[in-house]
Amino acid sequence: MHTSPMVGELTWDLRSLPTAYGLWLVSSLLLLLLGSIIFLERAWAANDHDRPQVRRRHRGPKIYPLVGSQLEIARNLDHLYDWAAAYLREDPTNTIRMKGAFTSGYIVSTVNPQNLEHILKTNFANYPKGETVLEAFKPLLGDGIFNADGEVWKFQRKVAVTEFSSKTMRDFIIDLIQRETYNRLLPLLAKAHSEGSVIDIQDVFMRFGFDNICLLAFGLDMGCLDLSLPEIEFVSAYGDAARLTFRRMLVPRFLYPFLDFLAFLGIGSGSKLRSSVRVVDRFALSIIEKRRKELKSRANHEESPTLEHQMASKFSSRGSDLLSRFLQHDEETHQEEASGKSVKSSNKYLRDIVLNFVLAGRDSSSIALTWFFWLLPQHPEVEKKMVDEVTSIIQARNGSLQEHDSAAKMEGFTYDELREMHYIQATITESMRLYPPIPVESKSALADDCLPDGTFVRKGDRVAFNIYAMGRMESVWGKDCLEFKPQRFLQDGRFVPENSFRYPVFQAGPRTCLGKEMAYTQMKYVLAAILISPYRFQLLSKPSPKGELSLSFQMKEGLLSRVRKV
């Protein structure tokens, strides 16, 4: 029987339906998406014209339809912070506007101290972290203190402030740093010298920081800085999760469900993020369960703590780690539900709290020390003054200090002695001014606002303060802003802190970093111990290392060095 062309065409269409329909569907969705984007872009632009403050001229990257400032940002990724600093320097009020691609909103970036005070203090309630950041960090940080807003943040902050300000916690931190410095760090330097081996200073300090923060957070000795420099599953997984979380933050939020679906299928970097977070969760939750059992056992006088917990506790009062203290606080006070019933925190909630502190403690001091030891060989006069300061403190304690008096050098330092290291604190502070561990922070505007310099901020805009660029502004630090001068922070030989809205390395206002004192304590201790030791770093890395585009300002290729004796 003869088949009409119409039937023949229909038969062909039916046979090819999966392919043809799929192409049609994808094409239709792309056209719909493009039309929606164009509509939203025009609506946004029209809305801008209704708000003359937004049109106030700022120097900054040009904003194009659809792609916003994304093309120029992409071209400058390898030196993004310096690129942004150049634009900020050119603007009369040191504030610029940028825009993400497609439906992404505007980004207001500023290094104006008055603006920072307004954002971080005066109108603090209008500038939370915002849903974009919270959702990006959710897989790793959950609802922990650094990834929370509102009442959740207030409660955790209140408990944490109490813990960090206690003498018990302060003494515990000193004990941990002393143990890690004299039992691991200095022996590692001695081994590297005797073998003539090359070490990565950044890796060494990251391991040092991870050991300390895990003892502080969990009461668990990870042994990252053992002489063999072992690879540890939890440590590697946590590092991978932090790196991939930053990548997630760079992706437009509307794509998160799609990325999560791909991750579920085992496709893309999201899959690696999921598997890394699973390793982190398994580790953290197992420790929490152990601590709960120990707390219950001690209450019932059934058994002593585990060996790991004894290792952390033998230097101080038992249960000084953050997890144990949060659990003890939980047992004593509980949380009050709306119904008035007393409830205990879930393991997931405790996991979020502790892992947030691990992220903060792992990077900040370690990265600051790395950049410091890159700067130090360029300023031998600074090193001499630091050595003189440490020597005078030891002499004040012991009466004298001979070159061969190694016992005095190995006694360590008390909290009060560390407080007297004014010049060392000034050098650390100056180093972080130029190379802050966290180069950029941002908030989200809850409502329309106007910054002190006249910049209009619309509801939903991201408001970023570029800490790296701020340290390079003549308007803030003077014509010598690019020079390394510790004396900026000294007055009559004593350290004088700068206004935190000019120096937001540790944030400012209600969200000022809780670990600021701990970070200074750790850095001063490590520097003093190394400077009074016979070991020095002989750098092998390039003259101008590049910073990593990541959560923290790590050196992209590390900091390679040999260890020499002086």
C-alpha cells in the first residue's frame, strides 16, 4: 500500500521522537531562559533609572547587558585582588560597583572606613551574611557561628564569648601551642636541616594550625605535624571541602539545585564535595558521640576519658576543648524551645559549631605566618629587633642568657611574657595589613540603604569590603602604604592597635573575630620560639608569590625553603 508523504513524515517523526523532542525542548528552554534574562535585565535597568542615587558615577569595571562585569573579572582572575584595588584607588570615595552575569545582582565594593563602620556597626542589622553565602557554605558549615545570622548566631556567639574569655581556655591554648612548638615544629626544622631537605613553609604551618585547632575543638591530637608529615583522611577531606565550597560560592545561586542534582548523579565537583563532607561528618559525629558517652560516664563515675581526650586534658583541666565545654554547657542549661521544654543540642548542631571553629583556626594564623616569613628576609633590621625583644624577655626571667643556654630557650613563654612582645605584635599586624589571611568579606543588604559616602545600596545587593585592597590605600595609610613598616603600630615602644574599621583583618563591630587573641598568641609564640632557636628559613620560592583565589589568601604554589643554622 502506498504511503502518503504526510504519513511517511509522521512515521519518521515518531521514530526520531526522543532526539527531535529533546532538541526542541532544550532549544525552547534556552529561548525562554534568554527571554527571561533580557526581561529581568531591562526591568533592573529601568528600576535603576528610578533611583538616581544608584546612577552616581563610580569608577569601576564597565557593566554590560547580560554578562555584567563578569568578562573583565574573568580576564583578571589571576590577580583579582590587585585589579580591584586599582579601581578602588581611582574612585574619590574608594567605592565601586560591579555586577554579576545574568540575573545576579549588583556588588558594592568599598574600602572607605566610614562605610565599613556603617555596614559592620551602625546599621549592622541591615547587613547579614545573606542567603547566597549561607546556602553556598551550608554543606560544610551548616548552621555554625560563621555561617549563621539572627538568633542562631546570637546564641552561639554568646556561649563562645564566655568560653574564649575564660582563663581556663587561655591556659589551655598556651599549653597546646607550647606542646606543638617544642615537640613537633622545632624537631621538624632540625630534621629538615640535618637532611638538607626542602619543606613547604605554608604546608608546615597549616599542619601546625590543624593540630592545634583539632585539639582545641575536639580534644583530639591529629598528628599532622609528626616528622613523617602523614596524609590524614579527615584533614584532606576537610581541605577539599573548603576549596570546593569556595568554588560553589562563585556559581550563581539559581544553579545550586542543578549542581546538587549533578552531584547526586556523581557528576562534577559537587560530587567530590559531597564525598568530602561525608568523610568530615563521619569523623566529627563519631567524636561527638564519644564525648557524650565520656560526659555521661564521668557523671556516673563509671570510667575515665578516652586516651585521646586525656592527651588534650593532661595539659589543663579535664574537658577544656570546645566540644566538651559546649556539651557541658548543654548539660547545665539546655536550650529552651518555644513550648518551654528543655532540649539538648543535636549531634548535627554540635558538629556545625565545632567545624566552624576548625575552619577559622586552620587557616588564619598559618597563612599569616607564611606571608610573614616571606617578608622577613627582606627586612633584616626587623628580624634583629624581634630577636632582641625575645632575648630581653628571657633575660628578665632568668637573669642572663648565654648562646649555649638552650634550657632557657626551651622553657617556652607565659601569657604575660607574650603580652610584652610589643614589637613582634606590631610586625605581625603590619604583615597582615599587606597580606590579610581573609582578603575579602561580604554582606547582603536586607533593605535599601545609603552609605556615608553617598553610595546607594539596594535591597539584595552584595556589599563587599576588600581587606587586601584597604591595606594598599593611600587615603587610609598614607603615601608609604605599600611599605612594610611595623612602627605604624608602635607608640613609645608599645603596641597600639588601629581602629578596626581602618584595619578590618579581624572584622569589626558585633562580629569581631572571637579568635583574635588566640591568633596573636599562637603567632607570637611560634615567631619567638623560632627566632630564639638556631634555625632560619632559606627561601627557594619565586620573588613574588601569588595568592590563591580561595576562602583564604594562601600562596598559590606554597613557600618552598631549606632550613639553615645561624
